[in-house]
Amino acid sequence: MADVVVARLRAAGCVFAEDEAALLIEAGDRWSSGELLDDLVARRCAGEPLEHVVGWARFCGLRIAVGPGVFVPRRRSEFLVQTAARVGRGAAVVVDLCCGAAPVATALAVRLPGAVVHAADIDPAQISYARRNLAPFGDRARVHEGDLFEALPAGLRGRVDLLVANAPYVPTSAIATLPAEARAHEPLASLDGGVDGLAVQRRIVAGAPRWLAPGGHLLIETSAGQADATLAAFDVAGFDAWVVADDDLEATVVVGCGLG
């Protein structure tokens, strides 16, 4: 069976056919149906993201539930989690904006066991997956649907110790250059950051000071080429801010500390 699946995947252009075949077979075995496996392989061969097909993505050592219409977490975003866990050690209230399926919020809930983690997104389909991923944490994790800060309970204003966001930062003109898997199967709102890619980032940075606790931190994932512009937005909002990067993950994060 494995050889047949590998051959089909290779013919469809899947570079890591052996690894993908193992995951597809595992997913098919969960329902003990050869017909289901055939359907899964067909979906993957048609170009659907592997994570959507098998129903989960690996992120920070966790299995994050995802599915059709959901943004697939990128490995580079693990650096956002690592940096947030370090600067937010001891945080009591954590907020993840533009959470998608909540991979960042889930990983932070694991790493910051003393914190209550809030995750928010405007997309109902992704919110359903966020609730599923954060359900094991019970009252320590809460999911809100709405547009950025409008989604949050008013009682959080001025109390957030750690605010993180992997907001969309691809310029509109560059969407067409993304891999077909992303363009065809992930929500555009999770990819398109506006004319220069920073429209949503700027809204988050501008609104953050009203929500952060004194000495709280804001962290936003960005790209190496956009880091200076993201940093400038932090400066305008009155943050003491700096850029950190991980070359291995090709990841860049801007960190800001509130001055209040």
C-alpha cells in the first residue's frame, strides 16, 4: 500500500512523498477505511495542503488541529512563541490576536502555565479550530470572535501582560507569488496585509497601549525586509522596541515594551 501511495504522490510532484505517504496512511488508518485513504491521497495529489488533508499541523512539538479554509501555521512562527515565552515569563494575562487556529496561543498556554490565554480572530471557521485546540486548557484559555481588539472583553483593558500577533504581512501585490497551496486553500484575510503588508500590524500596534498592563510586551511577527517599517510603527506608538531574528527559521519578530 505504501509504495502505491508514494508513487501517486511522486507523480503529483510531492517532494517528500515518503513522509507524506506515512502521514496519509496514518490518517486513513484512524478510520480503518481503504476508500478514505484513497480520498485523502486524491485530495493531496490535487494540491490541497497536507495539513488540511490529515487534519493537523505540527507546531512547537504539538499537533494543532486544522482543516479546509484554515491558515496552516508555519514553522518560523515557532520563533514568535519562543521569544514571547521568554519575555513574558511570569505573565498572568496573554492575548493572541489574529490567532487563526490558535497554534501560538496553544503553545504559549503550554509554556506559561500560570497565565490565562485569550485568542481572538475575525474568521468563524478558524475560531472553531481555535476552540478545539485550546479546549484542553479549560478556563485558562478563552476564545473570542471579532475584529482585533473589538473581540476582547473590556475587562482586559490595561491588564494584558503579553500581547502577540502573527497578523497577515504579505503585500497585496505579492499574493500572486505565494505557493498555490496557500493561494487556493488558505483564507485571504490571513495572508493579505494590504498595500505594503503592514496595515493590520499598524492597527494592532496603535491599539495595544490601551490594553497592555504597565511594563507589558507586544510581539509581532514580520519579515526581515519589513522589520524596519514594523519597528517604526512601534516607535510611533511610544514603545521601547527592538528586532530579534532567527536565521535557521528565517523568522523575524519585533518586540515592544510599554513605557507606562
